[in-house]
Amino acid sequence: MKTNQVVKQQILQIVDNQLKSKEPPETKQTYDRLLKSGITDKNARMYIGQCVVVEIFDVLKYQQPFNKKRFIENLNKLPEEPFD
């Protein structure tokens, strides 16, 4: 499947906004942890973006509110891919 570049850029913009605002703080903590482990800036943002996508998917498909607890749990699991 070909990646939709517009959607990809929007997801990365969400990650950038979270990093700049430090909200939730776990996003910045995860980003720093990933960089410290040797993961590149680009890949760290992509990993965090995967966690964002999990939440967007559930909000849209299941009509559920943003699940901050699950989002943070998935951030803490990175670089393991978030499947929950």
C-alpha cells in the first residue's frame, strides 16, 4: 500500500505539536529516550506517529474518545510497534 504523503505529514505535524507544547509530557520524554538509544530524529517522530495513528483509528472507527492512558502505554513500549 502506498503511503499517503498528506496524511503522513499531518500525523507528523501532530507529533511536532505535542513535542513543542510538551503535552502530553510523555511524548517529549519518549522522543528523548528514543534519541538517546540511537534512533534518529526522523525515526523517533515516525514511531511516535504510530501511536498517534492508533488513537486516531479508534476515535474514527469505534467512535471512542482519545484514550490517553493507552497512548502513553504505547509510547512507553516504543520502539516496539503499538498494536493496542
